[in-house]
Amino acid sequence: MTQPTLLVLAAGMGSRYGGLKQIDPVGPAGETIIDYSIYDAIRAGFGSLVFVIRRDIERAFRETIGRRFEDKLSVDYVFQELTKVPPGFSIPSARSKPWGTGHAILMGAEAVSTPFAVINADDYYGSASYKVLARHLTSPEPDPAMVGFVLENTLSEFGSVSRGVCKTSVDSFLEGVVELTRIEPSAHGIHYQDAAGQAHPLSGKELVSLNMWGFTPSIFRSLHEQFASFLAAHGQDPKAEFFIPSVINDLVNRGESKVKVLRTTASWFGITYKEDRPRVVESIGNLVSQGEYPNPLWGNP
């Protein structure tokens, strides 16, 4: 049986944290969120690891993060760069930010040859999420898949978040993803605000996307085609981004692909706000105390 690959989107890490040295440890022995993600992936059956990073952080990333996994599974690196666009397209002089998650995944085409999962480097998804996705990816001819989290398990106490709320069919296939912004809990329940500032209630039981996907290498052809179309329409907008949910929505709407929604009740952890860190540390500590993870995670030095 072919083991799936884990594609980790990490090109934004240096800019989000202000430098790799500021990636906060959240585990009792100094582990980071990435450590727990890779640990969960390995025990779920993933056999190789590809990091999508920026070339300017390559050395620091390899030494600080990548090297610790190289004796545990196959590790490769690919680079998301603004200049990696199809022939005939130019880069706006005012543009400095990456082209988005769809472009980041496309960079994996040169290194990924098996069914693969996509995750954000700085999100904790929970061991159950990796298991359900690995099981799907090792099934015969797997459809593209998205791990769907329960909205109320993905919120921050310290500010609003944006989430892709999923509409699914009765047989758990994706019918569409709607990006909602400024979602937050209050004394009156969970709500989001639309572009006009109007609040709308949510139940908290909605399934949302947190950028945990499963694909086969055939997705790269669709990404190539849609990225070219994106650049033709929006390439001169310095802020436009090529997001993977838009790619998926387009494939589903055109009937070119079915996307299986894999439900998980795992809680998502992430440090969206600096005030989130104590909660993440506490949550990881509780999981360690419950025996979900060893301490230290990777054994004695």
C-alpha cells in the first residue's frame, strides 16, 4: 500500500511570526505545533513530508524545524515564490505577498507523486483528523477530500475568525464553501458579520474548512489551469490571492470533481491572537496528561 504524503504550507511562517526564532513552543518539552502535526501524521500512516517554504527562510527553516524530522520519514522542500508564474504573465511591481494557498499547493507538483494531505504549518488539527484523512487517501482511487471541523470547536476567545462554512449533500459530498468573516462567540451565541456590518446567528454545529485537504496528484493539472485563469483576471491586483477553496468550488460547480467531506469532532488549536497561546499550551498539556502524546514527544535526546 502506498503511503500518502503530507504537504505542509509554511511559506508564510517567517512573516506571520516575525522570524522563525519566534515560533512559540507549546508542548511541555518545548515542542511546537508542527511537532504534534508530524507526530500525528506519522502514526496515521503518512510516509513522506514536503514543506512549502520561501527560499529566503530555507536555511533557518531546515536547521530550526525540518532537520528534526529527517530521521523519521522522507523530507523534501519546495519553494513558493512570486516569480513562479506561467510564461507570459508579469508580476505587479507593488506586489509583495504570496499568491495564496492554491499557488502554494501547486508548488508541490515537483515533489509529490502519491495521494497527499495539505495542512497549515501553524494549525493543530488533532490525531483523529489525520487518521480519517489517511484512511481515505489509502482507499482505491480516492476522491478529493476535505476534513470538516465543527465550527464551535474552532473559535478563539480573544477575537473574531474567518471560516469557510461548508454546504454538503446527504451523502457527505461538498456542494460549496462560503467564506464567512468576523465569526465570534458572545453572550447571545455565535454570530458573524457581513460586509455591511450586520450580525447573523450561527448554530456552532456548521462544518467548516480549516485548510486540511486530501488530493491525488491529478489536482495539479487543475491548479495549473485555474492559476493561469486567475492571473489573466486578477494578476495585476497586488492583493488578489489564489485560494484553494475557490479552486474546489469551481471544480464542484462545473461537475468536474466530487469532494468528500470527512467529518471530525477534533478541536482545532491555533495562535490567531497572542492571547490564544496560553489556551493552546493548556490544551496540549491536557492531551499529554491524558496519554494522547508522550512527554517528551520524540523521546529522550
